[in-house]
Amino acid sequence: MSATSPQHSQDKDQTGRPKVLIVGAGLAGLTLGMLLHKASIPFEIYERAAVVKPLGSAMYFNCTTANLFRQCGIYDEFVSLGKFVYSIKMCNEDRQVDFSMGFDWHEQLYGANGYIVPRPQMHDLFTRQIPKERIHYGAKVVATEANDDGVLLRFVDGSEVKGDILVGADGAYSAVRKGLYAKLKDEGKLPSSDDVPLPFTTVCVLAQTRPLAPEEFPDITQAESQFRNFIATDKMYSWSTLTTARNTVCWGSVQFLDEESSKEDGTFSNSDWGQEAAMAMCEEVKDFPIISGGDTKLTLQYLMDLTPKDQISKVMLEEKVFETWCSGRTVLVGDACHKFNPSGGVGAANAIHDVIELANRINGLSIHSSVKEIDDAFMAYKDERIDWVNKAYENSRVMINMVGQSMSSRITRFIASRTPAWVMRRIERRQFTHRPQVSFLPFVEDNGSVKTAPQASLAIKAPQKKVSL
């Protein structure tokens, strides 16, 4: 099995740097692998999927991740893959724009614009920054162990690998988090808030069309991404379309569940739903109106017909900030420790922020560091991130509420549509002043007129050898 084929993954690193085992080859896992590779810290990435499927829609990256991409030398390629998001247009079922939320001032204020990039292309960009032999597919973790001597992963075929640090970057239903929480619960150390099922109130069908010609969808010729959110008049749904630099259209529809429906859908996991469930939801939303930039009145059915059927997926949209992020040699990043509803558009950026701060802390560990030093570093990582994560969660909830059907949603839209631009800018500063950088890569000059917030881990440099007294 490829998960254990690298012989060095079983050996103790001779430099004294910790060997990091990363579970999950999504955005967070790949970003961490890229940074550890640049820091010459030994690592391996283990992904349960045998192959990466081109599923999902698009990812939005705002000005808060631009500095990292520049530090890693991939910013220009990232921009070439993306399409500038000038605004999000809030539309009604009559195919009219009720109001827009503009982002045209971001480069001036925060040093960079925000871009939409198809998820498969972003995954490919990060994968290419890591030596191929470091990523192991078809490696499903069934058990984790951690003690004073190190960490161990056991896979479904019975094989094992050992290391010094275990990172759970394996998403909302993290196997690493499951193992960590089970251990803490046995020890009576797991907070009650973490000992409950992951809550969700929405489900979503999403996909991306094949590349289209201008006559098929005129909006693809626009220089900026045409990002439209549609609000239903009397249905518990919202839906969206957005154009990409590949001349594709990413589309999706969110269903807002009542308490009973949530319990019903909660009996299934994403993997249980499969293609049949995705097609069933497509049937429910196929007649929802969309705008193409042309004269023909189209519906989501039109985009479904232009989309490979095996690339349409139905997913749960969970929301929670976990209290426990780490213990001993084990630490969580991204969706494994905080899950945002994608409607808020902050999940990808916050996963990258996690990785930046965590990589800075790992790089700063002393040679042959103790379990206590590692645990202290991980706690410092959480302390540095938690306030920003909570702010992002609050902002995400506002965005989700804006497309809902409750009275609160209607009030939110009313206020947003009448809020002056200068007020919106002041609100945005709560999240866009956080533009972290990697401490062990060349610092890049941030040209935003709004200065970046202090970053404690930026002061952490190369590890120091312990001095014997």
C-alpha cells in the first residue's frame, strides 16, 4: 500500500526536527505540506481517497491570503487561474438585481483583490508544490495513537506509520479529531460542547459546468466574475452562479432545513448520499431562474445539462467552532476544528490562516522538543487563532442569514441594501486587517493602506538547539 511505501516515514529524523504526519490532502493539508517542505521539516500526507475527483464548485480567496501566495512564489499563477470578484449581486426570482455588495476597494485598502478559483485547479496548484512521494492516496486511517514517545497511524489494511506530530486536516468528520476526542473523553477532559454531533441546518447541491462558449453563457466574457446569489420569494432555498477564468460556470443551491428535516438528513453522511441523492436534489431545484447575460430566460436545468453528471455532488453544510483544537502531539486545522457554512465565503481563507500560524509554531520548536513544548506550541497556535475564527464565524452567519427566508434574513437584507459603502468598509476591517505571513519565508511588503494586525507568531524564527548545563 502506498501509505507505508516510503521507508523513511518509519525512521527517526536525524536532524532532531519533528516528523509531521498530516491526515488529509485537502487545502489545509496541502498548504501545510508546502510550508513544511520549504522549512525542511520532514512530513508525510495521507489521504483516504484513492484518487482526487474534480468535485465541488469554486473557492474564494480574499486579500488575507495574498501575502502567503506571494511568499511562496505562486501568486501570479494563482491570479492567472482566478477571476476577480468585483461584487456579489443579490438577485430575486424575477431575474432582477435587488442590490450589490462591492469589493472594488480591496486592493487599495488591503493590498490585494479577491479571486474565485475552481476547486480542482486550486488543489492541483498546491499539489504541485509538494514532492509527489510525500502524498499517499488510498490511505484510510482507522486508528490513531499518541504518547510521550510519538504518534502512530494505523490504516485499514493493518499497516502503520510513526511520527512525532499528528495533524488532523481531514475535514468536518475528521478521523484524527474522533480519535483525539475519544481519548480525552476517556480521561474526563473533553468539554461537553465537543461531545455532541456536528450541527447543520442546510444541505447543498453544487457543481461546475464544462467550459462554455460565449453564445452558451454570455457572462463568461466579462473580465470580472459574475457572482450572483438568488433569493427565493417563498421557498426554503437560495441558489448561486458564478463565472470562472476557465469559462465554466460554478453553480449550487442551498436548502434551509427546519428542525425535523435536519434530523432526517442527519441520519446520512455525505458519502452515503451518492449520485442518486444529488440527482434527486437537482430535480427539486431545476426550475429555479438564473441570469446568463443573454436574452434567453434560463433555469438551473440549463446548467445541469452542461455539467458532467458524475461531478454533481450533494453535501451537508455544517457550522461549528470546536473548543478543543489540540492535546499533546495532536493538533487540528481547518474544517477539523472549525467548520463554516460555505455560503459565508470564509472557510478556505481561515484554513490557510490556521496553517500559517501552525507552521510558524512547528518551525520554532527546539531540536528534540518534548511533548510539553509541542503541546504549549499548539495551545499558542489556538490562542492566536481563536478570536479571528470567532469573528469569521460571526461574519459567515451574517452572510448565511442574508440568503435565508426567516424574518431575521429579510431584515438583514433590508439593512445591507441600504448600508452606505463607508459603513461596509468599517465592518470589513474586522477580518481584513488579519493578513498573516510565514515567519521563515522572505517577508513581503503589504501595500494596503489599512495596516495589518499584529501577528505574534511572526516573531518566531529558526529552532534553537538545547544547551546542556
